[in-house]
Amino acid sequence: MDGKLSYETKGLNLFVRELSAFFLGVAKNNFTLESFTVFIPLVVLWEMLPRLGVVPSTLVPPPTVIALTFKDLILNHDLLGHVSISMLRFSLGLAIAISTAVPIGVLMGWNLFIRKHALPLFQMLAPIPPPAWVPVTIILLGIGLPMQIFLVFLGVFYPVLFDTYQGVKDTDPRYIASARVFGASEFTLIKKVYLPNALSFIVMGIKIGIALGLVMLVVSEMVGAYSGIGWLLVESKDFFRIDRMVVCMLTLGFIGWFFIEIMKYIESRLALWKVGR
């Protein structure tokens, strides 16, 4: 029993340590004196121009109005509930896309036979803009969670796939030859050589996929949902509530930024040899 408690305590301490390191890294990278010299003047200008009548406040609500609207949406219009359901849809689509795109990209980069058969198909499908899939997806999957997850999946899949493929394909042949000299199997090559070399490419693909996935999340909620940030954005547009629209836009921007910061932290933890570059 004591051993189990000790193990759980160590796990909790590790989690707290990693969480603290993550938020400390976010603060050090983003909340700097240099960033504040740009951010603060912009916010002050944004506040003053509508107040002074330079721009109409109905079209450009100042930050103080945005803050009050944000509070009202949380207290009276279940903003957190909309964010939660949107995050469920987005996280499912993101997870499915990464779990399928990375293995396929690795196989295409590693094996010439698979590359010749699979790459042309993906190269033909990738140029189709993801929003163009909306009508077909609604017909095939209906309006609901499967449709929303699939559209997010489409937004994330191709950037992750092609970046993974490129990272694996461009692995330095000297690393591969050295590993083979020491008797490394193909599975070991993938695990110890190809994937570490492609890590930065994979993370970059996921970052791009996060941005496109959020676009598709908003599109899916605009055309086929009665909840979520995208639906709230459309509802605010129908009632000409620009302040609410800005809150939704800022919320989406914060979500995308936060996910990208998570990916940067994961890369820093996995690619220890790049620390300090």
C-alpha cells in the first residue's frame, strides 16, 4: 500500500512539475517586455479610437465593452458550455487525424512501394478545399457530431500527413547507414532514426493542422450545429452583436494559440538535442 501511495505521489509531483514548466515557458516566451511594447499601445489605441469618435463604437467596440460582454456571455449565455462542446468536437477530429496521418506519412516516407501507390492519391485529394466537402459530408453523415468531427479531421489530416512524409523522406542517409552497420532492424530504424528526425516536421504539420482544424470546426458549427463557438458566432451576427462576435473570435484565437503552445512544449520535451539551438 505504501509503495502504491509513493508511486502515485511521484506521478502527481511529476505532473505538477511538468505543468509548472509548461506555464513558465509560456510566460517567458510570450509575456516579455518587447511584446508588451507592442501589445499595450495597440490596446490603448483600440480603446481610445471608438471613445473619441474616430471610428463608430457600434462597429468597433472598445476592449472594455468586449470584457463586459465576455463576462455576460459566461454568466448568462453559457459561453463555457459552448467552448466545451467545441473542444470535444475539435479534440476528437484532431486526435483521429494525427493518429492516422502520422503512421501513413511514416510509411510513405520509409517505403518506396507504399509511396508510389499512396502518394498520388493524396496529392490529388489534398488540393480540394476542405469547406468544399461540407455539402457531401452533410448528405453522407447528416448534421451532427460525426459530420463535425470529419470536417475537423479533413482540416488537420493533410498538413500532418505531408509534413510527416517529408520529414521521414529527408532523413540523412548517413544516420540510416550508421544504424544499419550496428544491426538495426527496419522497425528500429523507424523508431530510433526516422521518427526523431521527422519530429520537427510532424509538430509543424500539427500546428498548421490546428489552425485549419479550427477553421473547419467553425464552418461545421455554422452550417450544422445548435451549440459551439461557431454557432454562437453566427447567432451574434444575426443580431448584429459585434461585441459578441469579437469575443468568439478572440476565444477561438486563444484556443488555437494554447494548442500550439502545447505542441511547442511537447517538441521541447521530446527533441532534447535541440534545446539551446
